[in-house]
Amino acid sequence: MDVTKESQYFHLAVALRITYGYKLDVTNNTADKDLAEEMIFVENYITKIRSHVQNVQDYLPRFFRIIFNYFNNISEVSLDLYQRREKYLSNLFCFTKHRLDLDDQDIQGAMMYDYCKSTNKDDISERQITSICLTMVSAGLDNTPLNFQYAMSQFSQSPSIYKKARQELLDCYDNDPIKCWKECHTSMKCDYIVAVVKETLRLFTVLPMSLPRATTKDIIYQDAVIPKGTTLFMNAWAGNHDPKRFLKPMEFIPERFLDLKTNKLDNSLKHFSFGIGARMCLGNNLAFKELYILICKFILMFKISASNEVVAHCSSLNPLEINMFPFSIAIEPRPYKTRYSIQDSALVEMLLNESEPASSASATVN
Ligand code: HEM
């Protein structure tokens, strides 16, 4: 299986449910699968062409930018992607809008439902809510799955970390995998898994230069004045790999986020993968919890180890070395083979017995 793709489906299903009350079912519904593929393709492509280092035109004055765009076919690609994105966003918006009066808990629990039912729409325009919905759907669509893929690759090369993570997790649930499977999404009980998520986010640093920000006023820094309107980048990679803060920064050591004596989380050590300050990632809690749940479920279900091919080639896990697109905003590692074997057949049996019949799929968006 393609673990990254599966976790993209997972993120999308969560995001569409929260945002529009839409139940995405890629396993039983081909229209949903097509929708998911389209969204994954368009959003991933946009991330690549929005790179800060490739788009020279972004740094030109408006007049030169128009000329540059005129002679450059990037605009055509951008326009096509823009229209494709608008299409699915508007279909999803209509999906919720046309179901406001149904007695449907998914719709009534959706962010969009609250917006449509709110009497005071002056606070936020339809354009703004569409933009918020877009962020909900797109912001974690690559970042979360890529981090998850990286955590799995690390487990495959570090059997002791994998073993410890599984045992620590089970310890929190009376050593009962089925209880753990059913309850692990309710609270992040296992400090060691939390530390694994933090260490993954730190070492991998999916957005190494964070996002560009423009200053809104002059800033005095030591002897220099940074004028209003200057574009700044935070070098999250440097912060996350600073040997003064993180001993052996290129090694995967979840324990660094735990207190040595108590074995509990030590929250004084911070990573920079979600940015910092007032404009840090707004989805950080959601993304963190998604990663936590995915990791718990995978280590419960599978024994994760290195594939023979990887052992033969001794593949690197240095994010910069395995990055396929050095000019993109995000680090995207080369596909990495990992061996997954079923760990717990009782768990599989329980899931097969419990699996819901194919959803009645009362409606689809296409
Ligand atoms: C592992 C997954 C994710 C990573 C690593 C990540 C990382 C980041 C980073 C580095 C920034 C810029 C922060 C800064 O400039 O200081 C950012 C901004 C943002 N992220 Fe995320 N993000 C992730 C997932 C998500 C998700 C799932 C959502 C929404 C559901 C989200 C919503 C946002 C929003 C709205 C902003 C802009 C905040 C602002 O401008 O005030 N992110 N993210």
C-alpha cells in the first residue's frame, strides 16, 4: 500500500467532515475516490508552484510581474489549477448549503453549517469563509501525511523505538490492543507517542523555511531597521537542527522530549515546525492529533520493519538527502519501502466483524 496516499485520504476525510459535514468514502465510492484524487493532485501541484525560490515574479514590481507572467506559461497552469480548485470548493459548499434543513448530525456538526445558519454574516464574507474552508482542506493534505510517512520510515529502521512505542502505548490501556484501538483517539494518553510525533515534526521539518511573512511596520533589530513591507522567512530547519538545543540533531531520539527522571513529557523543549508566535500554524492541534492517532493505529495493527530492499541499499533518512523537490516549499521524500506485517489477528477479526456496510452514500460531490 501507499502509506502516504492512505493518510492523505484520512486527512481529507477528517477535514471534509469537520468543514462540510461530508462523509468521504474512498473505499466504496468511486466518485469520492475521484474527488479525493483530484483534490490531492491539485493541492500538491499548487504547493510546488508556490515555491518561494522559483517564483522570481513574486519579487518584481507589479508592472514587470504582469510582463513576466504574460510570457510565461506558469500563469496558464496556475489558472487551470485555480479553476479546478474553485470547482470542488464550490461543489462542497453547495453540498452543505442544500442540506441545512435535514436532520443530519454530520451536517449540523460542520463548520459550514454554523456559518450558513449564522444571522450575522457581516463579520465574515462568503469569500472569506471559502478561503478558511480551503485552508482546512489543503493545509495538512501534504504536511501531515508526509510527516506520518517519515515516522513510519524511522520506525522501520529503529526496531527498538518501534518496540518501545508499542509497549508504552499498550501500557496506557491495560495491555489490551482492542481497548487501545477503540480509545486511543479520545485523549493523547501516551507520552512516548507524543514524543515520537514531536521528534518526527522536528527532525523532518516538512516546511524548512516556514511561510513567508511581510512586516506591517518598521522593525528595529540591533543596529538595523527592517522596513515595513519586507518579506521575512523563519528558518525552521536551522532552529530544529541547532546542536546547541538538540543534541545529535540528525538522529531520531523521541526521548529528548521526555523528562529523564519522570519519563513524562518535558514541555520546555520546543520545535519550530509549526512556526512560532501570533501567526503560528492554526491547525497545529488538529495535525498533531491526526499524527498521534495514525501512529497509534499503525503500531497496533502492524509490525513495522525495514524492507529487504532498503536494508540492501542502506537508504538514508536525512530529509535533505531524500527530498525529491528541493525547490518546493515542502520537503517531499522519495518513496520509501517499509515492511508491514499484521501484528494482531484478534484486532483484524474485531475490525472485520465491526466494519460498517458500505455507506448509503446519499450524495456525492463531483
Ligand atoms: C503537520 C502538519 C502541518 C504543519 C507542519 C504546518 C506548518 C505550518 C507552518 C510552518 C505555518 C506558518 C507559521 C508561521 O508563519 O510562523 C502554518 C500556518 C498555517 N497553518 Fe499549518 N501546518 C500543518 C497542518 C495544518 C492543518 C491541518 C491546518 C488546518 C486545518 C493548518 C492551518 C494553518 C493556517 C490557517 C496557517 C496560517 C496561520 C496564520 O497565518 O495566522 N495547518 N502551518
